[in-house]
Amino acid sequence: MSNNELALMPGAAEAAEGTIKIGVAVTLAEKREIYRFRYQIYIEEMSKHLPEVDYENMQLHDDMDEWSTLLYAKIGSKIIATKRITIGTIGDFSPEIIDFLSLETFAKNNSMPSQQEFAFITKVMVSPVYRSSPALYLLMAKAYEICCHNHIQFIFGISHFHLLSLYEQIGCRRYYKNFFLPNNGLAVPIVLLTDDVEYLRKVRSPIFRIARKRKHLNTPACKWFESTFTNKSDIVNSQLVNPEELWSILCKQLQSPPTAVIPLLHELSDAEAKKFLHSCGIFVQCNPGDLITFQGDISYSYNILISGKLKSLTFIRPTKEYTTPGQTFGANGLTEHNKHTEDIAAIGVAELLVLSGLSFQKFTRTHPDIAHKIIQTTLKLTSRNPSKADRPS
């Protein structure tokens, strides 16, 4: 599950759940239809530059498609979304995938058979006008059913920062370090435990209604995961933290109320800022050397430094660094879609607040007055310093 692949922004069309058909591509014609749909989203819409693109036939596919299950969502005869599920033992996956998902750690889990199989979900895409429809959740529900049928305990994916809250709402969890995908950007490995029904209930996952019917749960596998990964105190799950808790974390790290430190929040009351940050914000940690933004990549978030230090790899002389808590960096992807003009990397450990453009579009419908203030503030900040992102400091 990759968030740059998903690239979700709410669209104009709403589709009732009953009008969307979920299916598995079986024939070559069906698969080619999915490959063309991927091309439309990745290449034509998102302007990605990927090595596996077939420009002549306007298709996007790779070797993993040969042994994966390709799902699609259709309305009538038109594909509106797709998702790929790849199931195999650790030896079936490439060394790169094994490394960034930390599959060797999971393979050592004594509560599972020695030749346990894993599921890896990728190539998740939704047509622009159906990005506020149930298509994504219906695809995830189908993927969950397939994985349960195949006795899969761990469903892996990858997410970019701006989509983490969406995946955490489904029931996925962060558990391991970030990694960089060439031409795609910094990503986070995520995992969903098929048998952790209590956790799915706790985060109010839309697939809980399916999961609660499961019997003979592998609770040792769930306990193993908890003891191995969830003691990481630096992960702030968007579904398990309430507005007051998130506010408290930010106040502690900034050593001041966020409204006093973050320019974007200056026009908001503390109560308004709490609602906005909890609805749209993701608190993340970056490790030394993490390349957070790169030139030419479309931004889908508004990035704010909470602690640590960042450095521009684009502006070398004079050196450009980001060291001030509350300072924004990169292109504005909250209220519009701009392209990043700098390669910016973390120097040492850095904590960020990432405000998701996807979440903000939903927030504007539920809190239009607060959203209006945010939009006006971004316009003021841009007009005061329109070329800030391009100038060394």
C-alpha cells in the first residue's frame, strides 16, 4: 500500500457502495486494462518517472504482476480503482523488499510455521473523481478476505507520510524505519495483522465487520508483534491519540503552544488549532540521512519541523539549513499541489508534523470556518515571501 501510488484527494463524484463491483483480473485483457489505468494515474496525472513504464503501449507493469493477484473496482465497465496483492514466502521476495519490510524479523516469529507466507500490497490507485467513494475500502476488504483464505497473518504495505492516517484508520500500523523509493520519495513500511480483531475494533477499522466473524485466531502472533514492535515510543498513531494528547506532545516538543510557534496557526484559537492538527496532522520521526523532499516531486502535504535539523542538498553555497522549531519546509501541498524545489534531508534524528492535503479536503467540509482561516493564512504567508522556497537562508 503506497501512498504516492494511491495519491488520494477527494473527488467530485460520490459512488454508492452497491454500484461498485470488486473483481479479480484473470484474463490478459483484464490485466492490460489495469496496466493502462495505472499509466493514466502514475504517468499522466502524477508525472512519475518509473523504469517499468511501457510508453509505447501506455501501460505500467513489472515482474511482480506475473505472480500477484490484481484487484479492480469498476462502475459499469470502467475501472475506477485497483490494488495488487503479492503472496509468498520470504524467499519469493527481492532482497530490497525483504530489507525495507524487515521480513527476516517476521520470519523468526516462533508462533508461525517455518515457511510462513506474507502478503505485500502495492500499486494502489483510485481514479480522481472517485477518491471520496468507498472504492478503496471495498478493495481493502476484498484483499483482507483473500489473505484470510490463504492463512496470511501479516499484510504489508508502504505509505507516504500524507496518507498514514488513512491507512492507520483501516488498521495498518507503523513498525519500522523509513526508506527511500527512487522516483517516489520517502516511504514508511506498514502492516495489518489479520487476527488482531481487538485492535481493528479499537481503531474503528471499516474491515472490523469482516474481521469480527473470524474464528480460531492466532493470538500468539499478535502478542509477538506487540512485544517486538509496539514498544517504540516515537510512533504516534493517529487513531490512538486524541486532540488533547497530540496537542500536549507538540507543546512539549516545541516548548510552547503550537499556535505561538507555527505561523500557519497564528490566526486560530487553541481550540481551533487542536481540531485542525488532530484531523490533518501526522507526527513522524525521520532518521539521519532520510531524504524527505526531492526536486520535481508533487507535494501532497505541508511539512513543519518540530525538532532536529534538516539540510538542503540543493543549496550548498551558501548552506541552507532548517533548524527552527515550527519552521515549514518544502512545497505547499495542503491547499494546492506544488512541486518541491529542493532536495531536503534530515541531519540526525528529526521530528516532523505533516499536514495532509487529503485530510484537509475532508476537514473543509466538516469545519469550513477553520479551513477558510488556514487558506487565508497560506495566501498571506506566500504573498509575504513568494520565493522563500527557492532562496538560501
